[in-house]
Amino acid sequence: MADTATLARIGGLLKVTYGRQYIYEQQNKAAVTRKDFSKAPETARMGGDHYEIPARLQGNRAAIQPQLSSDALATPNRQVEQKFQVFDRMYSGTIRVFEKDIENTEGNDRAFINHLDDEVNQMIEDFLKVQNIDTFMDGSGILSTISSGTTSATQTLLVSTAFGAFGSRYLVKGDVVDVYDSTLTTSRTGGNGLTVSSITRSSGGGNATVVFGASVATTTNDVVVRGAGHVNQSYNGLWSATNNDTGTFQALSRNTFPILKSNVVDAAGAALSETHLQQVLSTVEINAGTDIPVEEFRCHQAQWDAYVSLGYAQKRFMNDKLDKGYQSIDYNGLPFKKDVDCPPAAVFALTMQCVQNGIMKPLGWMDREGNMLKWDAGYAAYKAVALEFGNFVYTRPNNLGRIQGLSYGNIYAL
């Protein structure tokens, strides 16, 4: 029999009456794009201090000139190569299981499932989900933005088309987060973090509300980040790779080398149109050439539905069959792929061979001494730690692009 402490921990796994031997999952754990990154060609292998990629940033046009036969030759020059430097980052995930809970469920037909197996398998699913979210982000760890500063456990999260104004989209009850000023310098909790106690999702175009486990003094436009005091430690995602700012990317300055800027089309709050899609393709061609063309678009369901609406008006109906649906869509032969973790106001134009998954240590359990489970000293319990070391590597950021600032309906502001 289970005691009250066991029921408090894993009561949801144990039978009161006999029933089916699995749990009905309520969470969206889809990790579409993260899994595709792992399959990217020429996957980078990191190791040692960091990973380097040679990048030719400047040609030898200075040594080419029109001239008369009596003119002096042009001054000799050379190609200019620099190196992208990509430093690995780390994700970890920890589970804790009690001896009594393992015994109560292991090989026991009175339990719904094996508790240990469930914790291990679902940790991996959660791990991939977190990484899939970060796949679309900028490496800072930003998940949402404080709409209006206040001193309270209850905080309002901004919902708009701007980056970071994601409301509660990337938060779930039980998450551990932190609140930082907009420069990511000062933790409003002193690096101690906060637990998400409850969430009121956005509806009707309004902002979202989150209740933390403790009061925190915030300022308008503060940001909510994953973990306690862990800013700028996530993998550098697509938002960072597709920026056209003057900052530093993969250790090279986009201000010094503007050719490293990606291609951004700002919709400024307008609805998605074929003009936006063509513009981002054209800017890639102008900036990077056509020897490695864009291969696909990635978008949220909001922009998938917007594009379907554009295509429906052009759809032809043959014979007597009225087919009102789409199983797949494309633009100019380039497939649209949807991912629930993509920011709803953005569409990414990707060349997958320019997006690589640099892995130093693949996702796995910390078991160098041969045991995945380690005794949690002082308790009749065990811990297990999952780890991955690596980072995303972008060989040609100027061959990527994004459409940002797209409008979307209130139904998608969840």
C-alpha cells in the first residue's frame, strides 16, 4: 500500500480501480524543428575549447581594374577569411525518485505504469520540448516580457508581435524562471528564481497573467527567462541567426562585416502575403547569391492558417469533389512546415545545410561510473541527470531569413 507521502508524489500513477495501463497526456510535447536540426547534413562535431568554421568575408576586387596598356597594374591584394567561433553550451535535466515509489510500481499490476520508466522517458520528452522552444529563440533564454511593472507575485505578461512579447505561450505550471531587467544584467530575484504557480492565458487579444510562488518587484519591459540566473546560456537559435543588426554573431561583428547580416522583412503588423514571402527570398538571393537556395519555410499555426487562406482563393475544384482542406502547402515549390513553438508573428526561411547541430556530447544520462541512478544522500531516493553539450552552428547566416511583425488572430495568442 502507498502512504500519504507516496500518494502526494505519484498518486496519479497508482490505481484506485483497474483501468488502462497508460496515462492520457495533456501536454503538447511536440519538438518538430529540434529533431530536424539533428538530421542536418554535415553535422558539426565540437570538442576542446570551441568549434571554428572558416568564413570568406571579402574578395579580391581591389586587385581588379580596367586600365590602359600603359597604366600600372593594380596593387596586389588577397582574399579575406575569418573564423566563426562557436562555444558549446549545456542543458541538464534532473529527476528524483524514491525507493518506495519504485517498489510500489515496478512489476506491479496494481500500478498504472512503472514510475521509474515514466520519469526517465518523460524527462527526455521534456528535454526536447525545452530545446525545441530555444531553437526559435536568440540564446538569451527570454520567454516573455513584463507588461506593467509591479511588486507582486501576480505579474502581467505582454502579448504583441514583438520578439519576447510571447505572453504565457512558453510557460507551464511548475516551471522555474527568473525575471531580469531588459539588458539581462540584473536579476530581480537575486538569481534565486521563481516557480510558476498558475497561469491565466491570453484571450481576446489581451495580455496574459502569471502567478509566481513569491512576490517580485518588476519594472515594465523586464523579461522572464528560463531557470534561476541562467541568462545567455541557451543554444543560439534561429532568431539570433536571422538578425540583421550590428551585433556580434559567432564571434564576428556584423558591423565590421555586414555580409554576415541575415535577411529580415518587417511586416509591421500586416497580415502575411505572398509579397512578404517573395521579398525574403529575394533578399537572400541579393545578399548571398543563389548557389545555395532557400529550401523551406517554418512557421507557427497562425501563419500556416493565414497562408492557407491565401491559397484557398486560388484553389481549383475538379469534377464533383469539393476538397476544402490542405495536407501540405508550399510557396514557389518551397514547403511550408508548421511548429507550435515558432513565434506566431514570424516565418523563417531556412537553408537546412546552413543550419547544423554542433554536438560535443549527445543527449544522454550522466553515468561515467556505470550507474545512471545515483543515491540522493540522506534520503531513500535516487537522482539521475541527463546532459547535452553543444550549440547550433550557422555556416552562412546571410543565406537565412525571416519575416517578422506579422499579425495573427486572438485565437492564436494562447
